[in-house]
Amino acid sequence: AGFGDPTGGGAVQIDAAAAHAAALTRVAAVIQGGYQEGPAFVPGAPAAAVPPPAAVGPTKVVLLRNMVDPDEVDADLESEISEECTKYGKVEQVVIAQMDEGGKAVVKILVAFAETESAAKAVDALDKRYFGGKIVRASCYPLDKFEAKDYTA
């Protein structure tokens, strides 16, 4: 049913497959480093408000910060991230953690790889990439905290 369709009451239906494809394209683009929306990067300008990740030695878990806002999390995000991160190696688990940090709602995406080398490749490829007008911050995440389901680090 669409505009002017007497059976649909004029409602517009969104094709779920098209919406999924668009979201997957955005995720693929950030991984490839080509998705930019919003203000252009200006050399010497201050970086996004997200602080740089704390230094953690190599682990098989990657933390992605500043990739999506809480209102952008949907049922397909986990599978989209998993599918795209397989470019770096076997993905064992993806966790989407929504929490409050300093009075602000944030989304942390944690990707557990089978191998530490795969996680290192993902960090190298994803850190400081633009996605949806934001700079993604990628870093290794402490394995012990991930296994304890502590996503506050």
C-alpha cells in the first residue's frame, strides 16, 4: 500500500529488506573507511568528544565506541557487525552494551574474535574511521572483563 492506495489508507510501508541493506552498507562502509556523513574532517581540528581508548595489551576482543547512538541500535545491528568483522577473522561473539557514562547514554560494541591477530587487524582497520559523522574508536578490550560480562572498562 502506498500514497493514494485505497486499500492502504495512504500509509507508506518501509521495505524491511531495503532498510537492512542500507544499514549493512553503512557498517560495511565504516569498515572499508569510506562512509562519511556530516562535517568533513579538518586536519588540526579537535577530534570527536569521545576520549581515546585506554591502552590495553593485545587481546582477542575489540571494543568499538562512538559507532552508533542508543537510538540507532536495532535488532539487526549485532548480525551486521558480525558479518562485516569476519573480514578480519572468525568472529565468536558480538555484544551490544548500552550504558550510562557520566550522565550520557553510550553504546559499546564488543567483538570477540577467535584469534588475537584478527582482533589486532580489526583495531588497525577501524580505529579513527568516520561512521555517520562520528569518529569510531576501536581498541582491544580486557579478556577477563569481557568473560565476566563487565563492559564498563
